[in-house]
Amino acid sequence: MDVLVVGQITFWYTVCEISPTAVVDKLIQFLVDLTVPGRGAGESTWLQRQVRTLEQTTERASLEFQIRRFLRAWDYHFPEIHHELIVRYVTGALVSIAATSLYHSFRRPSRPPLAYR
């Protein structure tokens, strides 16, 4: 019973206190970093390095714009399942699972295991 209370309290506290925009921004930044290739070989001159930096910046901005446009389209087509609500619930579930497992690790068993009887 007490595990259920700990899980529920942490879930709803996280759902109410989380800032979904910060989480979405970090996820978009991670996705853009993962998909846009970094600098490669063959950048021997200053001009080549500057052109590659400009290409990277443009590609990153374009990909971020596409992701945000997809999120806006999602919110328009599915207003009852807003992406920020999904972020709140998933984050709340993860924190609830972590808090419950931490509570289990600190809690002593109320009765000895069957092997010791």
C-alpha cells in the first residue's frame, strides 16, 4: 500500500511541476545532434571550414524547424493528445518508477524470506 502512495505522489508531483518545453527542447537538440553529421576530413583551408560550418548550421536549423512543424501538426490533428501532455505523463511515469524502486531498495522486508523459517 505504501509503495502505491509513493508512486502516486511522485507521479502527480512530477506531472504538475515539470516544464515540458524544456524537455522537448532538450530532446530536439539531442535528435538534431544525433542526425546531423559533424565535421569531416578535407577541411584544410579556412574557406572550406567556414562553408562546412554554414552547411551544418543550415542543416541543423532546417531539421529543428521540421521537427517543430511536425509537433505543431500533431497538436492540430490530435488536440486531446497534446505533445506536452505526453511528455508530462511519460516523465511522471519514469520518475514514479525510479522513486518506487529506490523506495524498495531502502525498505526492509516486513517478514523474513521463506528459506529462513
